[in-house]
Amino acid sequence: MGEPSAAGIRIRLFAGLQEQAGWAERQWTADALVEATLTPRQLWQTLQLPGELNSVRVAINQQFAAADTPLLPGDELAFLPPISGG
């Protein structure tokens, strides 16, 4: 696992989300951050990720966070689906 990029936001999907979206990781450029404050909720909607965000855990820089937390260049954003045990 690499370090977050200062050029933008590193977006990571895990488990079922990764399979449904068809990708595991993307880079969101810093240019998109300059125009307005960006949140995980806005990225979820812009990227048209599968399912409902309210059933997904959001982590920024490996710390759980609210979906409306402002993102900064260099952040790593992860979307984690619910995990069921058995």
C-alpha cells in the first residue's frame, strides 16, 4: 500500500463494492478540489457507486469519518461495505 498522493485524493473500494464497481482504486485530481469543498458523499454520487451510502462505512486516512467530512488534497478515502460474520 502506497502513501496518499499530494496531487489529489486516493479513493479505495473494498470487498463487494469493489466487485460491483469494477475497480479497486482511483485518483481524484487536486484540480477538482480547488473549485469547492469536496466530501465523501459528493464523490459517492459523482462516481455513481453502487448501493446506498448510508449502509457503507467511510474512512479518511484510515480513520472512520462522517460522509460529510471535507476532503483535502493528499487524503486517502475508503468506502467499506457492511461486513457480516458467521
